[in-house]
Amino acid sequence: MRALVLASASPRRLELLRQIGIVPDRIEHPEIDETPKKGELPPALALRLGLAKAAAIAARFPDDVVLAADTTVAVGRRNLPKAEDEATARKCLTLLSGRRHRVHTGVAVAAAGKTRSRLVTTAVSVKRLTAAEMDAYIASGEWQGKSGGYAIQGRFAALVKSINGSYSNVVGLPLHETAALLAGLLPQ
């Protein structure tokens, strides 16, 4: 029986999998270069990184099923970074304020020497943020380590006007597509 290896350090992805009754046997953090290539568009970046993470871990665990994903937040053709400091979070929130943006996740499953993948895109519209709203969100600290400087599953939800597509994709893993990729590979 093959084990399921989650190639991700994201606690959100683990929690999302648990919501649909999937518990990985092992969690491995793939060490890959996540730097965008020159001219690489956000959807291509998300898919390339998801595939690269799957390949890196599948090379170490060739007899197991490896699930990997990468999520990017984009305003137009611009990839927004993971917010590691307040200045970056504020820049991201300023760009998102009053605009629609896209969240792209590249999901890849490697098993038995083959890899299957999907790219999922969700459109998110954010209300125009007041200075007080932005300051309060920055003070919450929820933005830390989050692509685009926000977590939709937290306080930021009150600032989202609409979402078109998969909510779980915005959190970090599109569950419908992930379950479809894993179907038949794991024991029921």
C-alpha cells in the first residue's frame, strides 16, 4: 500500500486535506528555488512550482503518492510576494484595495513514475480599504507568510466583496481538483 506524502510546509493545506478526510502519512518540505523566471506569468509560475515540488519529493519517495501545490496571488501580470514584513504586507494590500485579483494554484500528484497536474484560478474582489482597515489588518498579523499579504479564512474575509471560483483554492488548495487527482491512488 502506497503512502501519501504531502510536499508542503503549509499548515493550511494540511487542514484543508483533513476537511475532506485525507490525512497524509508523511509531510515533507520541498527545497526548491521559487524565484519566478524572467517574463513568467503567474499561472505558469504556480503550475511550474507545484510540479517542481512534486518532482523533488517523488525523487526521494518513488513508491509513494506525492501531493504538491503552489499558490500565487496576482494583480494583472504581477506576482505578489509572500508578505514577510509589514512593509511588504502594506504594499500588497494597497495593490489589492478596490481591485479584483486572481489566485492561481498549481496542484500536482506524482505516483508510479507519472505526474498529473491541474491549474486552478479563482478571482477575488476586495473592497476599497480605508487606512483604518488596512492598519487593523496589519496589526492582526494574519498576513505573515501569506501570498499577497492576506488570509481569506481570517479577518480579511470581511474585506472581500466577491469570489468567483474555488474558495479552498484561495486558502491554498483547491479541494475538488485535488480529490479528483488523488482518486484511485489511495485506499478508501
